[in-house]
Amino acid sequence: MASTGPAPSGLAKLPPEILLNVTSYLSFADQLDLRLSSPDVASAMLPLPVPSKEDWLDHLFKLERAQWPSHASGRPKLVCGDCAKLLPRDAFSDNQRWDSRSNCRFCIRCGVWKRRIYRGKKTFNNLRRKCFACPACFRAVPLENRYEVHGLRRGKRFCGSCGEKAKKWLDDSELWDSRLP
């Protein structure tokens, strides 16, 4: 007789009605952990509810405290409290990276768009280097690698790849303007 797999154990042995009743009292993070721990239990549970931002942030902070490593470098990631994402450490300025109040921490992208802190000529330290935020790709760019595009309002600073695109766009628009009567 062929075996169909390991026999269910623990919670998976419970009738589905009781399992649903038990899991209804769990928080979003605990329901997610339970799903990830046992495929048998996950198949018997209702779909996860859409979490509130606070529930999702609580789960991400729990992962951050557990030093959840990134797959590429094995370095821990940090949570951005504005966009509610787990991001690599270099996506944060040095001040934000070392901020112990993780719910107040924000990434460079949120510093540009949501909080409007890193816009224009503002600089910050990232990985102990003086940087600015590229307005096109939101990456931290060291000041020595800036690409200034003049002809735009007040001369904008970009990273190398975005600066080339902006210059090409500006050159094309000047060519277009010269064709007008």
C-alpha cells in the first residue's frame, strides 16, 4: 500500500469548525505565522483578512526584531513606518537607520515624496557619505557622483543614469521648440 504523506498532527487533527473558531481569536500576525508553519492547517483556515496598516506594521516590526535577513547579503532589513515595507538598510539615511523608534523611521523615498524632507538641494548622510536623493529614482547619490542638469528650473541634481535621461529629454524638447514657428 502506497503512503500518501505524513499523517496530520496537532492542530491539523482538529475538525475545521473548531480550527476556524480558534483562529478567529488570533491576531493577523499570529494567523500568518500559523499558516506558514503548517500547510495542513493553512488549507483548513479561511483566507487571511486584509490587515490594517497597524497590524501589518506590527508584523513587519516583529520580523525586524527577529533580524530577518535579506536573501542576497544576509544583512538585516528595516521597516519604513510610512510605506510599511521591509527594506534594505541602505534605503534609509544614517539618522533614520539608527533611530530606535522604528514606527517613526522613514525611507529615503518617503522622505522625498511623503514628508518632503529630502527635496531639492537638501543633503543627508547615507553609509557615512554626504548624499542627496535623486528626484527621479529616489536613490541616495553621493555628492561627488552628482549629474547636474541645467536648463531645468534651478538646475536639478540627478544620479548618473537619470541625469543622462533628463539631459536627453531636455535636448529633445529644445529640438522640438526650435521647430515651432
